[in-house]
Amino acid sequence: MGKYFGTDGFRGEANIDLTYDHAVKIGRYLGWYYGKRLNKKAKVVIGKDTRRSSYMFEYALCAGLTASGADAYIMHVTTTPSVSYIARTDDFDCGIMISASHNPFYDNGIKLINSAGEKMDEETILKVEDYLDGKTEVPLAEREEIGRTVDYVAGRNRYIGYLISMSKYSFKGKKVGLDVANGAAWSIAKSVFDALGAKTYVMNDEPDGFNINTNCGSTHIEHLQKFVVENGLDIGFAYDGDADRCLGVDEKGSIITGDHTLYIYGLYMKERGKLLNNKVVTTVMSNFGLYKALDKVGIEYDKTKVGDKYVYENMVQTGNRLGGEQSGHTIFLKYETTGDGILTSLKLMEVMLAKEKPMSELAAPVVFYPQVLKNVRVKSKPDAQNDPDVQAAVQKVAEELGENGRILVRESGTEPVIRVMVEADTDEICEKYVDYVIEVIGKKGHFA
């Protein structure tokens, strides 16, 4: 990771950590860099979520890009995976998504996407950071070289059409709940499910710039659980602010996590001879219960560091076709280069319709170990993580758990947070060991 850009872009509180000036400079550098490298006027596509500050950053990026001679194509409110899709299919030099994903409205972020629809390479990002720090200079475009902005809502509409084309089945007769988190999926998800024939019930679809992710979406899925049961729905799906992740709710109100998705769709692929390498890609945060279920059906797995970036890198290197995170980022490599919440919904619907089984039955083999995860805000992530006393506490917990559980302590890639997670036979055991490690972190003075 660089100085500004983490595993999921440059993220922070709007105009405090991530400012208007940052956005102008990012646009300035990218517009010049791609124009110079390719010896032509650069084309950059931009999307944003529903945060109030997203408009400010959109205009700032456009100002920077056009001042450096690039043309900026604006998709307006749309999802991260839609920007990725359009960047790779419509001949753009790069894409930019303005979003802080599942964070509260006052945060925002800038995600950079290359022309293949992938997260931008580290080398280019470090060049952007050097420009942000004043280590390099770029010239202003003049006269006919100055760029322009182009309304590109057509790109979003084409993406909607692409999603609709992904379904092999009509959803007619199925009652589907969607929690769009007052975020980017607000303008897309219902259109897709309606077009496929579902009776669609939507909640949290009145974004006002301040209510994105607020008590809704995949980070507050308890509301969708209640909604599905009370309305007698067949299934429900909850997205985060930029809709690159999806969690489900079965007809009984139980949560379908990203781990469940990997099992359900991985088995479906294996049964049809489509699971190349007979393997799915997980992260170290996946639950023991997933691995036990995969073992029973003879599916192998790789484990990566936390972050869909690392899942994708594994898939590209190995040819594995399905991977993701427990949090709901799922990558179907045949169709997308990034996690796509709405596509994940469609793929789960496909299995349910193909097998003619309710989602609760499809998910039943994955029996989760109790898990407790707590976030600790710290002054310095490396200092807290590498403190000898903290490491000794973690080692002590690991030894006491033995083969009946595990502990994982890691740094957040996007926030000043250390995450402490324990899986064990009971919630009480998990709580006990998580609190023990957090107490040590606090005693050593690392709390922010």
C-alpha cells in the first residue's frame, strides 16, 4: 500500500483526509499520464455513489482531467462494478469510482481502475502519489488540447443490459427483497430484477446524500432479515454503498454470507464441470464451517490475505474461476474482474432456480463456527500489530484454542483500525479471547 491509497483506493473523511485539492490533482496527473503515454487524448470514465461529497469530487476530478487534456465521461450515480465493466468494454484508458463503500456518508474515496477493469497497478498509483506530494509536475493543456466532459449515462444503461443478459432463467413468480442501502444500487438493482420478471420489494431506496449505509444495507442486514420474513419473500439481497458486495437472506430470515455464496455456487460449478482446478479462492477470514463443507464435497481452496484485490490476483495467477470474501465480495472471473453485488444476486438466483430448491436448503451444509470480530481504533496500526506483548497475547490464545478454533489479528486496509477475530466452539469463548487481546492493546497505550 502507498501513502494515500490503500487496498481499496484513497479513502477518508471528505475535505479532511481526502480533499477537493487531492481530487483535482489525481485528475490532473491521470489526464496527463495517459495522454502522454498513449500519445493521444486520454478517455476516462467516472462513476459516483450517493454521498453529498461525491458531487464535489466528481467535479474536481473532471476539472483536473480536462485541464490536463483528457476527456471525462460521467456515468453519474452508479456502482463500482459498472465502472469496471464500462472501462474494459468501451475502450477507456482508465476508470475512477468515487465511493467509500460501506463507510458512513461523511467519508468518501477515490478508486482507480485500469483499462482492463482491474484495480490500478501499484506502479501507476505510486506515480499519482508522487504528484500529490509535489515530487513531479505536469503541464496544463492549452487551446484545442483542453479536454471536455461527456454525459455517459448510456454506459450505465448498457451495464444494466449486461446484467439482465447474465440470467439464464426468468424470475417470474419469485418474490425478491432488495436493500439498496440508499447507495449506488438504488439506480440499477430494481430495474434488473423487474426486467427478469421478479416481484421486487425494495427498501432503503431514497438517498438524500446523508443516509447511505445508515442503519441499512449489508452492514445492517437485520432489517432485511425482518423484511423478508414479514413479507413472505423467497429471498432477499443487501448491498453496500457502491454495490460491489452482496449478502443474502434466505426465506427463513437466515443470512447468506460470502462464504455461503462460495459454497453454493462452487458446488453448482463443480456439478456441471465448470469449476476449473476444482478450487475456490477464500481469504483468511473465511469461517471453518466453509472449509468443512467444501471438504465434504471434494472442493479444494486457496487462502489469501483479506481484500478482494488479493483474491483477484490469485485467480489471475492460477486460473481459478470463483473467489471471494465472507463480507460479500464475490468474483466470478468469467464475467467480471471485480466483486459485483448485483451479479452475485443473479448467480444465487440461478442456482436456486436450476436446482428448484429454497436458499435455506442450498446453504444448510455450511455450518458456521461461532465468530466474534471487534474493531479497535489505534494510533498506529503497525505499532499495535507488532507490539511484543500483543503478539504474545495472540500466541497464548492460539495455543489455548488449539484445533478447536483460531485467532486472527490484522490491520484494516482502509481505516485506522486493528481487527481482532476469534472462532471457537461458543460465543462466550470467542468474546473472552477477543476481549483479552483488546485489553492488552489498550494497556500498551495503542488506543486512538
